[in-house]
Amino acid sequence: MATTPDEIEGGDVRRRDFIYIATGAFAAVGAGVVAVPFINQMNPSADVRAMATTEVDISAVEPGMAIKTIWQSKPVFVKRLTAAEIAEANSVDVKTLRDPETLAERTKPGKLEWLVTLGVCTHLGCVPLGAGQGESKGDYNGYFCPCHGSHYDTAGRIRKGPAPLNLEVPPYEFTSDTVIEIG
Amino acid sequence: MSFPWAEQYEPKSPLMKWIDSRLPLPRLVFNAVGAGYPVPRNINIWYNFGVLAGVALMIQIITGIVLAMHYSAHVSTAFNSIEHIMRDVNSGWLIRYLHMNGASFFFIVVYIHIFRGLYYGSYKAPREVVWMLGVVILLLMMATAFMGYVLPWGQMSFWGAQVITSLFSAIPLVGEPIRQWLVGGFAPDNATITRFFSLHYILPFVILGVVILKIWALHIPGSTNPTGVDVKGPQDTLPFHPYFTAKDFVSLCIYLLAFATVTFFLPNALGHPDNYIPANPLSTPAHIVPEWYLLPFYAILRAFTVDLLFIEAKLWGVIAMFSSILLLLFLPWLDTSKVRSNAYRPLYRTFFWILVVDVLVLGYVGAMPAEEPYVRIGQIATMYYFAHFLIILPIVSAIEKPLPLPNSIAEAVLAKAQKLAPQATPAPGSAVAQPAE
Amino acid sequence: MVRLIGMAIGAIFVFVLAWAALVPREAAAPDPVKLLHKEPREVSFAHSGPFGTFDRAQLQRGFAVYKQVCSACHGLYHIHFRNLEDIGFSEAEVKAIAAEYEVPAIDPNTGEAITRPAIPSDKWPRPFPNETAARAANNNAYPPDLSLIIKARKNGEAYVYSLLTGYGEEPPAGFEVPDGLNYNPYFHSVNIAMAQPLMVDQIEYADGTKATVDQMAKDVTAFLRWAAEPELERRRQAGIATLIFLAILTVLAWLSYRRVWAGVQH
């Protein structure tokens, strides 16, 4: 009379194995499902997600001025270009740029004067100067990153220095003539 | 360690062989919870609670680490950070309720485990150190649970901390300085919450360390069993795996069913509503009670109402409360009976069940306001608690005539089988499984 | 030796306790408040019971009661405007509700404290800046936060419902209700600072439901249950799934156990 499971033979083995495998598989699936909330809890929480969009009132921004705001914990520059700055940006041959983009491609249709970019240098993530009053605007009259000397032009495009790309334009929309919603 | 007939570990695959010869971890696991650990074949379901306690500890540690990622230990933000976990963190409510109720279930399991040890005489030679390490774990658990309850900084958190730390001020001369040292101020405040958080985080790992020591100490003589008779040969044991892993897994499933029922459907039933009110040092709740698992000790604390023998009532209560746990350390020497299991000690068994009822009564009294008749009931119940361990137990174990013991575990198992199925009596030995290969 | 010392200590404890138990004590004076205090009346909702779910229309009615009546004194400290999407308001409606309120802000140019219209990610504004201000405005009573009130009171739903509908009883002859307080037998001290908050037809429900005191009390209680436990529905769903899963796993574990132990006596 064999009694230990390993000694049971024949059809019994198959049925026994089935129960063991089913139990083990079921337990493994359960453990996997339980792991989901424990991993998911590290994702942004509801209060953080609620900050995914930011509304900015731009009614007080005069041509030549810029405001800094925060969107998803990152600085955003909203700059109202002067006619001269627009002309300066458009006079450049796009093909010669490191990251070829026209000003029109970087702004909303009919809103060429509103340049909205992240204030994050595409090199190593410093905040460039040039949005605030009296800050250095760099060699190309736009933004200048003091960390490693990247120069951006009036359209926020990289012109000189180590940064590989133009300042990123975040997704945004004009909800009215004076309010933009970023995100 | 272990018995000479325990199966030896032999790596099955070349990979395991490679690992085993460099880091003998597979061997350690095999000998600790695998086929290499022989366990008395007759242990019953009450022996499953040790494993369950280990699982409960791991649940607390894992959920606790997660909660610490979102909790903020500061008087001005602690309460809000708990609500942030409950409302905004993904599945935060689940993890927090698991942790909250996990503490209660940890204590349920540990209390059953302790009473099982008391009933079957698990504290007796040669397992005294196993038992004493268990008492150390209980003390650490209570400290950890108490400090954890303070962290949400609700009304009961604050006033619980106030009351418990005030116990120390009962000590003559040095009491008040000790209390201030404990809370880091004149009353529980920011310094208290930060140190309690730090300790609440680290103590579970200390508990884990003591648990490992306890398992190590246990594996030398192995588990007791319901007969209390020593293991004599291979016919008395079965390998831990697969026999007891399968059995423990069933009890784990049932445990999780109960745990899930409370966590998902009655998550606040074991807590106190006042802890959803932010701490207010200027307003005391009508009726301060600790978490349910500390109620019996709270009842002992409050049972002492008169100054006597130059010691004031408050100090009596504090001494008695600590004594009520510390006396368990001396249990192996208070009980002199050679018979371990209460199954063969009819007289002491009666007192054992009185003790169970007594502790339940203490828990009930601890939850009640300090008024008659609860105070007097609490005093009588406390009297029995001390009399049981310090007076009745030594006397009973000296005068009691135990019932005849079976010669061996295998004999007891066979006798039981015959009683259940007298016709189909297997020949002795054939019914005895050999260790699985 | 251990036993002798133990017995001595045990004898001392028993003696002290016996003395304490035998010391005569004064009979406790009956507390008149305790005799007047009533246990809350049970109330049942769509979300009662282990499988219940919230009645969204009721939650919205309850929100209307909170907004038009309770919010004058009571805050919802842990509720954000965005949470209202949970009880069936659309994103645009939530935006509009939020815009009705002003929340503190800092002027970006001058740094002065100003206010701006609230947005969905803002918390519900508190009616009073702090506890002292709340007490000063309310005859030294502190109107508690309502976002956790159901969890912060024993038998919370029944308590809030009973309290709101428990006004109007005459205190027994000889029982003096202090000035500025109101008699309500469901309050722990039976004298409550809050005057009767709900009156018939005090508000007009958008869905045309008749605004009786009982209806409003039920609706706002349901709303506050949601405010205290917004995860309630998800929790119960997850609970049912977990229990079904564990039940099957238990059966499988039991079958495995029977297989492993087949023919082994123990």
C-alpha cells in the first residue's frame, strides 16, 4: 500500500498532477493580480494627475514680455514676440538649423506672436535665461542656458551650444483670446 | 540539527548543484521548510498559526513599506497624508486598509498561537528559548502596533500616546524625565511622531530577526505535538514538504478569506471612530481606549484602584501590566509537570479554559468605561490572571495526576485511526509513510 | 526558587486586588443626560449592505443640501472639486461649480494675498480660516469637518440622520437647556450648539423631489457617506472578486491537501 504521492502511479498521477498544477497556477495568478495595485501605487496619484493641465491668463502680457508658469512641475515660458522678433525668426534659412522648424510650426495658426515653450534646456534640463526682465537673451536674442552655454533664438530654436533640439513646445490650446490651457 | 532520519539535500539539476556548492541557500530552505525537516505527523490545525503569523508579518512589512512612500510624519500633515493615501493614491485605500486590519489579524493569529503553546505545553524543556523568544516578539509587536496607531495623528493616536507614555511617569523620581525623553517634549508632539515613525519602520525588521532566531531554535527539537510525547523515530514524523506545506496552504487560504472579508467589507469595524478626527491636544475624547488587542492589558492596568503598601495605585497598575507579560518568560519554570500536553492533564486543562475565558473578560472590561460593575469584574479577572500563572499553575503541576500517555506518536495516531474506523485496521507500519523522495 | 518568588509576587498582586475590590465605593450618581440620550435610529440606503451601490441622484441631492445649508459652517476638508465627477457631474459642471467659489492665492506680481476663482483641482474652501475663527463665529462651538464625519462617529450614518431629524422634541420638565444650545436627544450631551438646520422646503431639488426634513437628512447623509468613503463601490467590487477567487483557491488547496495526505494517518 503505497502512500506517498510520488509512488502513486498510472491515471492517478495525471489527475494528481492536474490538481497540483491548477492550485499552483491559480495561486500564481492571484499573486500576480495582487502585485498590480502594489506597483500601480507608485504611479502619479489623483491629485497629481489633476494638475496635468494648467490654465494661463495671458491678457497682461505685452509684446516683448514673457511670463513663466508651471505646468506638470516644469517651467513654461509664454512669450509675446514683437514684430521685430518675428521678422528675425522668419529671416533664418530653416535648412541651416540644427533642428529645422519654422516659427509658424512652433506656434498656433494665426497666433504667431505667442511662443509657448518649456523652460527646460534640451541639453541637460537646466532652466534657460531670457524670459525674465534683464536676463541674458544669448547671442540670438532668445534664450540662453547658463549651464553649458546653449543659445536659442527668438523662436526658441537651438542655434549654438551643446543642446540638440529646440525648446520643446508643450501641447496647448487657446480656450479664449486671453487664456491658454497647457496640457 | 533535526532528526537523523531527515532527508539529505541532493541537488536535482546541475544549476542547483552549482548554486548549492557556492551558496548553500537551497540546502538551507530544504532543511528549514522543505522535505528535509521532519515534523510530528499528528500536529493539528492549531499548529498552523505559527506559519500564519509569519505571513501576517510579511503582509505588514510589505504594505507598510508602501504606505511609508506616501505618509508624511509631521503633526501638521500626518492626518492629511493618510486621507491623501485613502483618496488620491492609486489603490491607496486598499493598502492602508490591509495594513490597518492586517495588524488586528496578526494579533488574532499570535494570540491563538500563544494559547496553543499554553495548551500543549510548548514552553517546556527543551523549547524554553523558543517560548521566550516568542514573548520577546509579543512585546516588540505591542510596541510596534502602539507606535503605528499614533502615526495617523487622530484623536485616539494622540490620546493613546498621551496615556501610554504617562504610564512611565508613575515610576518614582525618574518617571517624569523618562516620559519626557520618550515623547521628546512635555506632551506628544512633532518630535513624538517622527521618532515613532522611525521606530515603527525599523521594529518589524527586528521582529523578523527574532522570528528567524525563533525558527532556528525551534528546529533543534522540532515542534511539539498534541500528545506531548517526544518524537522517537521515523514512524512519528512526516517531512514538512509536501505534507505540511499543503496543510499550511489550506489554512492560509482560510485566513486570507477572513482577512479579505473584514478588509473589504468591514474595514473600520476593528478601529475606533475617534481616530478619524484630527488630534486635538485641547479636547480629550469621552472615553480613551487602545486598539482591541491591547484591551486585556489595559484592563489589568486599570484594575488597581487603591494605594497600598506605600505604592500608589497608578504605579501598581503599571507594574502589574508589565508583569502580566513578563511573567510568561518564567512559565517554563513555574510549570513543573513532566507532562506537556493538556490533553493528559485534566485538572490543569480546566484552569486553562478558565484562563481563556478570563482573558476574554479582561478584554471586554478593557473596552468598557471605568465604572461599576466593570471595575470590580476587572479586578477579579486580573486577580485570576496572576493567580493562574503564579499560584495555581505551580501548585497544580505539583499535585496533579496526569492521564497515561501513549508510548509514541505513531501509537496515538493508530489508536485514533482505530477509533474512527475499527473495521479497516491497517497493520502498523504499513500506514506509516516513508519520507517522500 | 522561581516558583517561590512567583507565588510571593502572585500573592501580593492578589492581595492588592482583593483589597481594591473589597473597598466600598460610593454609588455612582445617575447621570440625567444618560437617561435622556437616545441611540441613533437605523436608516437604510441604496448603498447599504455588502453589495449596495450609491444612488447618484441621491448623492447629487445630498450635495445640494450640503452646499446650500451645511457649507455655511461646515467644511469638507478632504474633498476637491474634481471629486464631484464621482457623483455624476460632468467635467464642465464641476468647473462651473468650482468657479462659484473664491480660493486664496498670491498675486504673481505683487506677492500680496488675493483670491481667485477655484478650479477643479482645488480643495473645497473652508468656511472659517481656522478653529479659533470658527469658534468665535459659532458661540464657542466648533462645526466639525464633514468629509469624514460618517467614519468619525460610531454608527455614523444612523447618527447623522438621527441628529438632523432629532430636533423639535421638548426636553422633560425640569431639564434646563442652556442659552444658545438646542435640545437634541441624539447628541452625546443632548444639548447641541447647532440650531435645527433643516426645515421643510428649505431648498428646491433640481429633480423635483419634495424637500421634507427626512428626505434632506437622508440625502445629505448619503452624500456624506460618499464623502467619507469615496472608494466604497470599488472596494466592494474588489472584495467580491477577491472572495470568489479565494473560495476557489481554498477548494483547490483542500483537494491538493487531500491528495498529498491520501492514505497517511495523522
